[in-house]
Amino acid sequence: MSKKKQDKTEPIGVVASTLFDSPNRKAERLMYALDHAPKGAVIEIGCARTPSELVTDGWSTIYLAERCKEEDRPFLSFDVDERAVAVCNKALLDRGLMMKAEVRDGVEGLKAYATRVAPQPLAMLYLDGADDPAETLKQFKAATFASEAVLAVDDVQMIDWDKLMGKATNLIPELDKLKIPYDVYTTEPGYSMLLARMPVMKESK
């Protein structure tokens, strides 16, 4: 299975060397991706699960929520684990953030967001839920992306013999089929993240 390389003119795929010195490279990678996303909403599937920051967890929900608040972007986070959501929401509240993660299946949450009255375009989708590659693919297919939106998928490393690209094992062939460029980057040792950019959407006449 081939790995698509980003065109050098594209911001995703051009990573500053300072990121490699970060104590939380997962969060750095996410913030970099968000910096190059178009205007619109951010949705995360799989919320932060620890009360304080850990490099291995990334504390993605808190980082994304803070940046979305600064940029006046809608932010939603879905997770099926009630305990994880409770821990995450307390961490958000402790930092003065009013956003809340929701106990909800990711596909259901994505579809519900798309049917809202005049929702903002989905500018960035971060998938970090179950280790099941089939779920990652379902979540990707359930999303309605904005033009040139950014997709991020965590834990894109070998999990088992039948999951050679971790959570993205089933997703990567779909990206190849759709000719969507992506690349895979190391976060902490032994772990990787996939970043992809959605195509330019043609305006309807």
C-alpha cells in the first residue's frame, strides 16, 4: 500500500524542525494541522482521557478547545466512554473552557452535526477513537468536509498483524482510491499520526 506525499506547495507535510523538540509532539502536530485548516468547525472523535497533560495521551481536547475558542471556531468532541468524557469535561472546566465533550458515537455525532441549521463547514476532523480500523473508515465516510479541510488520524502504526497501519488500516486504501494526499508522521516513539487534506470542492451553480 503506497503512501501519498504532499505537494511541496501544500502546508500539510511541511513540518518545522522545532516540532521535533516539543515535549508533546502529538499536540504540536494537531496545532500545526489546525493552523493550516480553512475556516470552520473542528470535530474530534475520542476525547482526552486523563485529568492532566501526558505526552502519550496528547490532551488533544484541551488543546483543540483552547485554540478553537481563540479563533471563534465551533468545536465538538464525541466519545462513547462515559468515564473518559467526565474526566475530560472536568479538565476543560478547570481551564475555564465552556465546551464539553459529549457521550456519543462518532458516526452519529458527525451526521447530527451535518443536519444542524446552517452548520459551519467541517474544517478539521480528528479521529482518535477505537482501535478498530473499520470504525475509522465509517467515521471518515460520515463526515461532510469543507473544501481543503484537514483530516488527522492518531495511532497510525502497527497494532496487530491485521492492522499494519493501526487505526488507518482501512482508511488508507480509501484515501488512495479518492486520490486524497496524506502523509504519516511520528509523534512519540512508536506512535504515528496521519494528516491529509481534502480536495478543493467545486462550487455548485
